[in-house]
Amino acid sequence: MTTYVISVPGTFTGAAGEEVRAQVARSLRPADPHRTQMGDEEDLDVLSVNDDGTFTVRLTVDAATGPEAERQARRLAEDALADAGLDERAAPLGPAVITGIDSGV
């Protein structure tokens, strides 16, 4: 297994206040990229939100392959958004992308 850092972009199409954002971040906490060397060095936040409502979810995922890691990260992001009461219309996601591999070296 390899630990991947995956970024999943999205957009809040309506109001997503602090409480909603905090719930999403809490749901994603087990996959926080700060637990990797790269996440610590680059200070990667699990959820970054821009003024225009676009956001990026950054997760660590242990998987055998890159495509498997991307699918798993997207599911984690979808589940966290759903936990906060947001569906695919309220917070559509873009494609998951591998942004780092934590090799432990």
C-alpha cells in the first residue's frame, strides 16, 4: 500500500457557513494530510474554501493504485459533504487528482 495525497475540487453553490464547513472538516479529520510528511511541510489543510465558494478537499488515502486512491478520496469527500447536509447539487465535485505520494523517504 502507498499513501497518496489527493485533492478534490468543488464548489458550494449556495451558502455554506462556518458551521457547515466545520462539519465537513470534522468528517474528513481521519484523512487529514497533516499526518504525512508532505502535509506537514506544505501545511495542507483538509478543507480550503475561497471567497467565490470554490473549495479544495485534501486527503490522505492508503491504496494499492493511484486510480483506487482517487476513487476512495472522492467517496470520502462525498460522504463528508453528505454528513454536513450537502448533496451533489449543493456542492458538486470535480475530478480527484493525486497531488503527492508520501513514500516515507
